[in-house]
Amino acid sequence: MTKLLDKINGYDDLQALTLEQLTQLAEELRHLITHTVSRTGGHLASNLGIVELTLAMHRAFDFRRDRLLWDVGHQCYAHKILTGRRDAFSQLRQENGLSGFPSPAESDTDVFSVGHAGTAIATALGLALGAQHNGTNEKIVALVGDASIVNGLSFEALNNIGLVKRQLLIVLNDNSMAIDVTQGAMAKFLSRVRLSHTYEDLRDTTNRMLEHLPLIGRRMEETLENVKKTLRMAISPSRLFESLNIPYFGPIDGHDTASMIELFKGLSHLNGPALLHVYTKKGKGFTPADDNPRKYHSTGPFEINGCEEKIADGERTFTDAFGDGLVELAERDDKVIAITAAMPDGTGLVKFRERFKSRYYDVGIAESVAVDMAAGLAKQGLKPFVCIYSTFLQRSFDQIFQEASLQNLPVVFCIDRSGVVGNDGPTHHGLWDIGYLRLLPNLTIAAPADEWEMRQALSLAASYKSPFAIRYPKEKTPAKPYAEHTSYQLGKSAVLQHGDSDVVLVGLGTVVGQAMRAAQTLTQEGISVTVVNARFAKPLDESLLDWLREGKTVFTLEDHSIACGFGSALMELAAQTAHQLNDDRLRDGIGKIIPIGAQDAYLPAASRTRQLEWMGLTSEKIVEAVKHCRTQHIRTM
Amino acid sequence: MTKLLDKINGYDDLQALTLEQLTQLAEELRHLITHTVSRTGGHLASNLGIVELTLAMHRAFDFRRDRLLWDVGHQCYAHKILTGRRDAFSQLRQENGLSGFPSPAESDTDVFSVGHAGTAIATALGLALGAQHNGTNEKIVALVGDASIVNGLSFEALNNIGLVKRQLLIVLNDNSMAIDVTQGAMAKFLSRVRLSHTYEDLRDTTNRMLEHLPLIGRRMEETLENVKKTLRMAISPSRLFESLNIPYFGPIDGHDTASMIELFKGLSHLNGPALLHVYTKKGKGFTPADDNPRKYHSTGPFEINGCEEKIADGERTFTDAFGDGLVELAERDDKVIAITAAMPDGTGLVKFRERFKSRYYDVGIAESVAVDMAAGLAKQGLKPFVCIYSTFLQRSFDQIFQEASLQNLPVVFCIDRSGVVGNDGPTHHGLWDIGYLRLLPNLTIAAPADEWEMRQALSLAASYKSPFAIRYPKEKTPAKPYAEHTSYQLGKSAVLQHGDSDVVLVGLGTVVGQAMRAAQTLTQEGISVTVVNARFAKPLDESLLDWLREGKTVFTLEDHSIACGFGSALMELAAQTAHQLNDDRLRDGIGKIIPIGAQDAYLPAASRTRQLEWMGLTSEKIVEAVKHCRTQHIRTM
């Protein structure tokens, strides 16, 4: 099934194929992608939809020197396979394997590691200006989806595209789907354009554009005007982009490889920025994904059985716990509003959307406005819950500062994918949210360790009068509590287990589970340690300082960077308190804090467990650290 | 000169005035604003330009219940004077006085404290949705400038404005100026619209719109269509906004108070979002500001003498030192590129722009794309210097993460207005940049203490292969070095003075000056302290740990929040190093770090010196802290 693919090992091999062979190659690519993703998990529907577009780009451009910029980038699988990574592709998203996103470390044909939206046009703008300065003539192509183009960063880049006085092609890959049903004016605009064209029209459009090709050898400006005249239609899709002074071409059929190749070649000779609008069908060629592209947007491993498929029933996750908890809260309190930035599935809001349609908002991939909109809702006395992955919430840092923290408004931030995220790798880790949030006055940061605490945190947040963040990882919830639950109070920790050694493990969030398992092992080895669930990263429980006053060795355990993390906050609190109170016992205790968390480096894709191990957060690693420390202690006594 | 103003004490008084009186009132407001700003400093040109527009809004709406959202907000002076703050206005931007920006603490008619761009439409969106949920019918008005509407956040909000099914008026205050000459497609689009209309046309436009008023009592939908038909012109300004499904009205003359009042009243009955495009003239009515609105955008105190004016020659600032340093660097190295986000004056790039026009880019108020564009330029082997105030760089946090830090690209961040900023107050402080930057791997953070160090940092940054941040405050440079300069090396501190007491003052950046003055005073009182210039917040100089090993009391002094700051970083480094090396002396020393910086609260507007005093960073406060600590020490020995 990969007869042709087996012969492709780069640019020249691809050029040698006939158009018929390209059609076969597309099928082979789909086959390989589907079968690999069924084993490794990953993004399926978008990768199946973009196969012909990828082939056409690789035939029209030479990305050994030309530059291709991906946006978000999870749809780059065919590109990876075609650029010398076919064999490695079996290790997609695995430790020491291929990244699920573009990665310059793997290939020079990947220009940027990406994973966040809206960067393709923005970085292409910089590359084009750089080429302008350098006087080089490589072609630059920014490939952006209809979901990413609504991001503010895309708009800022489009608004500045006039700085470019050389070739720069923006390809709008419009699969009319985004991550979920895209709301918003841009989506409606694109769908009005779409409704005015059948697929037959598209064929005609393409043909009319091709009549004006080959453009080489003719005066481009003339041809450009002719092409554009030919394309004027009842609802002119050029209106929006040409208001912004960007020549618009299309829409064209993104599964017609031959026509696309010719168009790309023609447009590559334009001496300025241009936008080509391409329609593709998400999930094309694999019936289950074709029928249900949302389900197959990002998937775990599944079984292929003809057109049947089976996704293993997942165990209960923190996302589930959050989603159900928010629905329950909303049933009791009609002021609760949920906001997502194009991720209702990922953030667990599907039930909420079904149950409370009028209290649910999806703003598209636009995290900044999600937060400001929430601030406006909070001003009106409503209780907005903004549900965004930790890494994407970075886009809202300035809005969290000005519209939530400075105004002291009760916006609740529900931060899924906090901590390491496993196979999505470094573009997606949520390792900095405690740092960038605890900088800001008025903010509370809770990190529930189990489902009960999630519900407690949600209830507390709903009744609280200031901004409130709840962080939780991509992880299963524990089947049973680690200890009997004690009253859940703002800024209060809970002691889960008292030990008689001088070691205290203070865990924040789900790492409390690893701490408890480590404690069990240590007990078996005759070391009885105390385990504390910190529950909050801000405000910190001042009673934690008592462990230091008692001279205990305090390990702070957090699924977060050590820099600016929870352990760091504890040291700051201890240092300031010791100075204010002139508390010598506390002062002497500060040196006994041992912070465990992520070091100052990027953790590559691997399983989440493996990444926790690298951070020293598995129970085995915690046991090792405690024993190492006690050995030192005994040796130096 | 304020005869009428003296009688205005709120909404009802304003309603009682005739149109002729409103014209006089506008003059009185201009007079009061100009004379106050000549004493206090502040934003002048934009406030003079918006007087009639403000009056018209206050006549058409009742902002005791209707909501007015400002964008950036520095043009709210007339609004403040009209809403019960006329007397307080003499204390504009002073300690315990009025904020230079909207402030809900001062008046319920100020909905949000703002200072950053792009938030008006975004928060208005939330307020409108909230009103929709609550079933209330207050009118909501978002006032946005032509400089702010190009911000990605504005676009994200416009893209989602279709969620609103009730009244929401966006007023585009187009003074064709922005903070500096706005580049970009939106600006060109607006200027094409502008060029197609003379001021006479505007009068006609307004009249034609007014023909369709009063709208009350007529069916709005019909009228809306009629109004829009009447307005179609050769270059239809509605193209862009109507592509986004936002009804567009205008452009109209923003100095014709009577017509504006009628238009606002009419449009306030629309049952959905709409945009009204208003032309105003920045600096109107004060000849020097009228002639040179850029100079009077934001000004220090000046003298009014008929039409003459004088701005006191400033002493040399860090902004000057940076600007000159970058020009020198660019003369030696033709790869140096400068990027600003609409702030060439504020960030000291005017000379650079004049000297190296082709290596200078202004992307408008769009900090996110500034960083991604820089990353693209860096990929092409150029050396981009991104010049953005600390507080506004928060908008780029996610781009600094993904496009600079993760790719490890040599983008240089030149961060002016780091630390407290004085009279601009809490929306503008740069108190968190060390925190949000040191979280990210691969980043270097330098903080020059004088002009020589600024040049050294710039040279080092230009030759460095990773992202590099340089932070410096709104402050004068010291007239002479604090000590003889020692070689400037990455991540190395410099000892400025050795003392024989157990106290070490480690200052980062310009607070080294205060530390040296404190040391002089302490010497006179018989306490001889060591003073160290840390120079870098990341990487930290490991030799700083030796002071701890020696048992010294180490004060870390930083114009930054204590949370996640430089002192916090030193504690993290010490804790990890002590654990790794099993270094008991270091462990015992950690408790002797005393971090001095901003506490977890917002510092109000006041002089910068006063704010430093609140943080404990004036030389007097440092002396106090040292003496307090030594008293404790002696008492407890």
C-alpha cells in the first residue's frame, strides 16, 4: 500500500511522478497517516484533508530553499513523510520519535516549531522582510487555516503585510470547520463565500484562473488584473482582504492537485503579498473521520476495521471532573457562564453547551478577547468561567492583568493541560501558569488533587469576589481520595499523613498522589514522612511555614517550572515573614526547602509519566530524592 | 474662562445648556485642559481633539446608567471634568489626585481602568452580552481610536460582535494620527476613505444621515437601510466592516456637536451592534498642539505664552542612552533592525528612524506581531531589536515563548519603562517583566545601571545567539559611574564597593544608585556595607552564592515585584545548588536573603521617587532596612 511512497525520498523523487502517480501517492499517504495515528494517536481529520494541498505545494515550491510556515501545525504529517521522515513517522509523537508538530530540529523544511495559532502570517512577514533586506529570492508560503485566521495575531500580521514588497503567498486552508464550529464574523464571511459556490463552481473558478496561466513570460500586473476580473462574483470574497490591500485569489478546490500546482507556480511569480483561498475537506478519505471530523480532530489510538472504528473508553479525567462539576454548578446558579476559545471538547464543555446553550460562548481561537469578554460579563454581575489550556492562556496574560487582576473582577480561569502534557510536547506544556499568574495581585490559584477538590474549588470560585484560577493536568482522576477530606478553605492546605521523620512532602495538585505513593514506599523502608496537600499556590497557607520553623526538610513538589513556581513562592513568603517577624527559627528553616519541578529547559514529547520522571515527580524519584537527602544529612551530622 | 463649567456638576446641568452654550463650554474645557496639563504633564493633543465628541456623547447618553468604554483611555480628561471631577482635575496624575486614565475608583462613569489598547470593544462585548442575559437596556458605547482598532484584540472582538443581539455602538474616533504615523492596511484603508471626503463632504454626509432622523418612532430596519444607501460613495468605507457583518455609519465631523448629538440619539435605538466613524482633529484649539500633535501626545509640564510654548529640556534618560546606543550599533552592524509598536518617541527610536529608514519598522499598536516579525527576521540572519514598554510587552508573552524562547532565536527585547513609571500609574507599571521572562528557557535578562552598561548590553545582545532582554526604567542616567567599570560579561555581577560589615546590598539595574547612596550614609554612621551590581537577572551570577556561604545578610534590591523577581531567582538558585552540592554553608545562608521590591498590590500614580520609597528602594529606606536588620541581629545574638 506504500509502493510509490517507498520511492519518495525528497524533492527530486516527487518531481519525477506523473499526475496519476500523485493521485495514487495521495491515497498511500492517507493510508499511512490513518494507520500510524490509529496506533500513536494524534491529529487525523485535518491531516487527511490537506494531503493534495501538501503535494501541490511540494511540487510547486522547493522547500529546501523556499520557506513554508505552518499555523498551529498539527496538519503537517504528509509534509513530514515527504521530507525524509517516512521511516521515523512510525514513531510519531513518541519519546525520541517525531514531533506531532513542525520541528526545525527534525528537518530544515520545518522553519518554526509551532503549536499555537496565528503565527504563520506573522513569522512569514518577518521572513519576507528579512529576504527583502538580504536580497534573496526564496519563495515564502504561509499556510493558515480558517480557524487560525480569526486570531488577533493573524490580523495584526495581515494589517502589516503591506511592508512586504516581494513575493509572499498566504494560503488559506478553509476546511469550514476549525477545531469546532467556528463562530464569528470571519467564519460567517467565509461561509457566505462558500455558500455562493458549489464544487462545480470551484472547478470553473480554477479553470478561469488557469486560463491566465502560465503567467511566466507575461507581465504579471496585467495578468493579475485579468485574473481578478475573471473572479468577481456575486458575493465577492475579495472584499474583506482587498479592503486590507491584499490581493485575493480563489476560492479553489483543494483536492484538485494538478490545478493547484499550476496556480501555485503562477502565483509564485507575483511581486508582492497575495492570498489564495483553498477549500479542503477535513477527514477526506477515511469514512469515520470524514463523517465525524470533530471526533477525529485529535484522537488517542483507535482500531481500524473496514469503515468501523473504536476509540477505547477513557477513564475519568480531570477534564471530565471539571466539565461535570461546572454543569452541576450552573444548575444551581444561573449566573454561571462558560467561555471557550474553540476547544469545547478539549476543555470538557460539551455537556455544558448541550445543557445551557444560552450561557455558553465559543469565541474561536481568540484567547485574548475571551478574557476581556469575561471581564465585561463579570462587571454585569455574571460569573464567567473561562476555559483555556494553560499554554494557550499565555495569549491572555495582558488581559488577565488589566481586565481581571487590576479591576479585581470575579473571572474564573479554568486551566486544563496544566503541567506537562505528554506527546504534544514543548509547544503545549503548561509549565508556567503559576508563575505568570501569581505575579498579579488579587489572583487566587487553586490546584485540585482529586474530583472532590475540583468541585470544592469550583464552588469556592463561584462565590468569590476576585479573579480565581483553577489549574489541573491532562490526567486521570484518582479512583479514591488519598486521605479523608478535610474542609476546603481558601488558601488552606491539608495534612494527608503525619510522619515522625524530619521529611515533609508538600505537593501541589495531582502530584499529591505521587507523594502519597512515595510515602508508602518510604514507610516500608522505615522512613515515615509527612505528606501535605498544598491545595493553593496563591495565597499560600502560612501554616506551611511552621514545618520550616520545626526544622523539617520540606520538599515542594509541583508539576510546574521551579522558576517562579509554588516552591519559589514559599521561599519568598518565608524570607519576607522571617524578616518582618525577626523569626530566627523560620530564617534557619528556609534553607531546608528543596524545590522539585521542571528545570529551565524544554521537555520533549514523551508520555506524561516519563516527563514527570524527568522532573523528579514520580513516586520512585521522590523516594530517591528523600533517601539521597537523608543520606547527606546523616553523613554531615 | 470657566464660567459655564463652574455650573456643570453632572448630567442634568449639561442637559440644560443650549447649543451655543455647548460651543462655549467646549472652549472652556480646552482652556482648562491645556492649563492643567501645562502644569501636571499628561496627554494633551488627543484630549483637545475629543472635546465636542465627549460633549455629544454626554448629551445623547446618560452614563449614570449607560456605559462608556474607553480604549487606552488617556483622552478622558473632558469626560472626567464633566462627571464631578472638575475640582480634583487640578491634581491630575498627582499622588492622591486624579488618575490620567479612566478609573472606576473615582467615578461610576468610568467602567474599567484602562491604559492598554484594544480593550474597549472586547469589554463592551462582554457588557453587552451581560445586559442581554440580565435583560437590562442600558446603552453601551465603545470609543476606540484609529490607532487601537488595529490591535489584534480589537479585531478578535469585532469578529465576535455578532454574538450581541442588542444595542452596542462602536465609535471610531479617527484623528488620522495614532500615537505616531500609523502604518498598516487598516490605516491606509481609513486614509483612502478620508481622502475621498473633504470637510464639506462630511457636512453633507452628516446632513444626509440626519435627514433620516429622528429615527425614534420609525421602523429602524427601514431607516437603517435608507441611511446606508444614502452613504454609499466611490470608496465605500463600509466594505471592511460590513464584510465582518457590522453596520457602518459615517464618516462624520467630530467637531459638529449638534449633529453628533442627533446621530448618537438616533443610533442608540438600533437593535444590534453598529459602528460610527467620526473624524476629529488632534490638538484642536491650542495652536502649538494643533501644529505638532505628536510632540503634545504625551508631555511633561510646559509654559503657555500666547501661542508660544516651551518644554523644559530634559536631562539625559535611559531612553536617550538606548536610542543613541542603538544608532551607534547600527552604524557598525548593518544587520541591526529596530521595531516599534507605535511608540518611536517613547522608546527613543526617532534618531534611528531618521538615520536608518529601511531598517526601521513601526507595526502600529500590535505588540504580538512585532515579536513574531522579529523572530522571522532573526531566522533570516538579521538582528531585530524589539522596542516596547515593559507593560505593553505583556501582550507578547506567548510570542516571546513560542517564537523567541522555544526556537532559541536572537531577538533582542529593549524594555523601556521597566519598574514603576510614576504618574501614569498602575496600568503602566513594568513590575513583572523579570518574572514573565525568566520563566522561559534560553532567555537572558540584563538590567544596565548606567549608560556605559547600556552600550555594553546592546553590544553583547547584538553578538549573542539567543533571545536577550534589556530592561531599564523611566529615569535619568547617572552623571558619572558609581564605581570604576569592570569588564561586562554575560551573567556576571560587579562588586562596586567592599565593606567589612555582614551586609551586602545586591542591586539590579538603576537601584544600584540608591544602594550606593545608602552605603555612603551607612558609612557615615559607622556601618560599612558591600555593594554589588547584579547586572543580570538571568542567568544569575553563581558567585553571588558566595556571599551567602560567607554568612552575609544579602539584601536584593529590585525595581520589580518581589514575586518571581530577581531575589526570588537567587533563592531558587541557592536552594537547588545547596541541595545538589550538599552545601550546608550555602543552605544556612539562604535564610539571610532579604528581598526588597514591590509587594503584591497595585501602586497608585505618584512620582516615581515616591513609588520607589513605597517599595523600600530609596536610599533612606535602604538605610532604614539595614539598620533595622542589624538591630534585630544584635538583639537576638
